[in-house]
Amino acid sequence: DYVKKSSLDWTTVYPVLLTDGPLTGDYRAGERLELHGMPRISRADVAHFILTEARTGAFARKTAAVSY
């Protein structure tokens, strides 16, 4: 709540179950994702999303779920 109420540019990233898989660059990100079963995503793809988000700010002041 403190961060959300601040004047900072923030993004909260909510990855699903993390794996040690490779970078694919093929994942979904959104404020709300429809997830089924046991969704997974590689740490490499989460890192890719975070770096991309830092550059673009597409989810500034929002929470983003990240999954395949």
C-alpha cells in the first residue's frame, strides 16, 4: 500500500511457478491473465519481461502477471 500510494513509478511483477528453463521471449503479461492448471514460466523470461518493462513502462503503477 505504501508503494502504491507513493509518487514513485513502480511495477509489481507476479510470476507464476518459476522454472530454470531457457529464455523464449514468448510469454503473456497482463493485469489479469486467465490461468489454468499449474502455469509456469522460466526465470529467464521473467527477467526479460522486467527489463522490457523498465524500458517501456507499459505497466507503470500497475501489477503485471507473467505466464506462458
